[in-house]
Amino acid sequence: MARKLPRFEPVGLDEGRALWRKYRGNADVERMLLEIAQARAVMLELGEYFSCLHKVWTEENLGQLVALEKIRLLLNEQALRQRALAGLKPPRRKDDRRGPDEDEPALID
């Protein structure tokens, strides 16, 4: 198994855009920033596929698969991390019982 990365402050969206403008023309930096953006897009797509798989798994009453649960936790962690980087509030939980008057406006990623 690969060694774990040290803890670090992730690159936020505004910071990434500033780096893109600052180092425009530097192929290495541009490639690295594109790699970050691509990896984040892949994580979102994986999350969508996972949701479909998890729904079917649950509907079929197949129990709790450890690997599926670990994937769910990793995807949740990345989604929360990405939302924090974008300065967005975490999504409301399904069991949150707010009335229609208290709804917050929908957030668009």
C-alpha cells in the first residue's frame, strides 16, 4: 500500500484560479492544476455511480458490504472537502425537519 500523504491545506477554487492566472504559460503548473480539476471531477462522477450502486444494493436487501461502506465514506469525505474549498455550506441531511419557510436557497456547484 502507498504511503499516506502528510496533512496539508488543500488548494481552494479561488487559490487555484489565482495560480492559473499567475503561472499562465508555465506548462508544468498548468498541467498540475488541470490534474487537480480533473481528479475532482472524477470524484464527483464516482459519487454518482456509487449512489446508483448503493440504491440497488439496499433495495435488494443485500446487507452491508464493507468495501461499499468504505467507498461511501471516502466519497463523503471528498465531497465535504470539496464543498469546504468552494466555501459552500454542507448539504442538509434528509432527516432535517425544517419547514418550507426555513429552506435555504439551492446551492449550485
